[in-house]
Amino acid sequence: EDAIMEDYLRVNTDHADLIAEEAAHLDGGMTDHERAILMSFLEARPAYLRAYFDEIDRLYGSFATYLREGLHLTPEAIESLRALVA
């Protein structure tokens, strides 16, 4: 989960220019509060991924079970995915 979180949050730095450009494009006279809400849609935030993992744990008990029962991945497919990040 730590590695996944790190990769997920890298979006903010890798795409900082695009996020800023989109925010400026959509801003159009927003208040600070409205701008904060807009940024919550444009940024990757730890709480979002944490909520995803929490829901997986609640519904399936583990990420491994989620892969098998939630996504219906075969053991071969899981190994193929693992090989992509190895």
C-alpha cells in the first residue's frame, strides 16, 4: 500500500503544471472556498486512496480477496500485473 500511495501521489508533482493550468482555466473568479473545492477534484489526495483501501478491507477483508472476488482476476492475471511493477 505504501508503494501504491507513493505512485498515486506522484501525479501531483508529475502533473503540477497541468493541474495549475486547469485550475486557472476553471477558476473564473471563484472564492477561496470554491477554489479549494475545485482543487479537491484536480489533485490526488491521500485520503482518497485511503478511503479506497478501507472500502476494500470492509467489503473483501483483504486486497488479495478483492483481486480474486471483486475484480475476478485469475492467479495468472495477478502475476502478470505484479511482473509489470517488478
